Amino acid sequence: MKKGIIKNVIVTGLISIMAVGLAGCGNSATKKEDTGVLDSIKESGKLVVGLSADYAPYEFHIIENGQDKIVGFDVSLAKEIADELDVELEIKEMDFDALITALPAGKVDMVISGMNPTEKRKKAVDFSDIYYTANHGILVRAEDTDKYTNFSDLDGLKVGAQLGSTQAELASTLIKDANLQLLSNVNNLILELKSGKVDAVVMEVGVAQMAVKNNPELAVGKPVYEETDSGNAIAIAKGNEDLVKIVNGVISRITEDGTMNKYIEEATILSSEAVEE
């Protein structure tokens, strides 16, 4: 009888310890879901922003005072939001196609990475107001500039685009029977183009222009697709209207007073200087 009682006490104690342990191991996603992302940000004292730093002048790497640093106008926008919330900014770099899933998983508080608020993405996350609108085009080898005058000239050819991007969707829509080569990193797509493994890469015109500065053997192609009902917005996990409202307020303020244009110009110049160095 005593052995049975002791055994039951031990088992009960172990179950209690496991329950406490499991409660303590709750991940950040559970915490943010229970308290809300805004409360979680204020409690931690930091804003964690996810991005893919291979997309100058949005976000890119530079060496400053011997240290690797991520800069760009998306980073400047992120700092504005962090300042508004009176918290520190933490940048978390990851592949572009992993950014959306990182939000409900609680790995980041928001995504600022030149992302278009497509209907498909809206099913998974919420978006801020548009903070920048861009045109889409193609990056080609310099000798092929006059060869591709419109998107249909690429029908049936090997075309590169960033995995999970709006440009990938555009390529499949605008180019008939395209043999799409989708990679997570834009820099790898550029290498594929230079080596002749793809005939063109669909990307934003501004990003293509930055790529040419670093790769004079390449050129921005003539085809251009102008966005009329989209642009770039900040992604936030669903159910955080209070945080979206604050973010929209920041976007409105820096757009109206010209600060956003200043950030874009500074990032463009900085990315050009980084190439020259």
C-alpha cells in the first residue's frame, strides 16, 4: 500500500513539473497571440522586423567601419516605426519566401521588405497602407537589350524571378509558357543571368538599375509593367489593428513631409557608392 501511495505521489509530482515546464516553454507566437503584437513589442522593448537584404535600394548589405550592416529605405522606415513606439529596432534577415510564414509563427513583429499586398498574402496577414509604388521590368545581358522589347518576346524562354515574389507571379502571367527559374536570393538570379542559364530576370526597375551599376555587362530591358492598384506595404500578423493604425500614421507622416522621398534618395545614392567601392 505504501509503495503504491509513494508511486502515485511521484507520478503526480512529475506531471505537475512537466505542466509547469511546458507552460514555461511557450513560444513567442503563443505569447504574441495572447497579448497582441503591440503589447509584446512594448514589453520586450524592441521591434523585430523581417526582411530579405538582397534588394537594393530597399535593403542591402554594406561594410561600415569594418562591420557588415543592413541599410536601405525599408530599414529607415523600420527605424521610424521603432522610434514612434519608443523601442529598439532589431533586423532579422531571412529568405523572402519565408517572411510571410514568420509572422503567424511569431518570429518577427512585422515584415518590411518591398512586399506587395496581394490578395493571396492578405489571406494570411494584414497590410499597412502603401508606402512606395514601383514599376516592374526585366534585367537582361547588355547585348540582348534590343532583343526583348516587350514581355511577349520572352515567351517560352528561361526567365528568373525571386521565389514567392510579385515578380514571379507577373512572369507567369505576362510571359507565355515561360520556363520559370525561381530562386530565393536575387543575387543568385543575377549570377544565373550572367552565366547564361536564364535569358532575363523579372524584377523592379529600380532594383534592376542598381544591379547594372555593379554588373556593367547587364542592362535594364525595355519592357515595363506599371503598377496601378498595388505597391509596397508592411505586413503584420492578423488581429493587430492597433499596431496597423500606428504604422499607417508613421507612413502618412513621413510621406506628407517628404521624409520618405529623402530616405529613398539616400538609399539609392548609398547603394551606388557601395558598388563603386
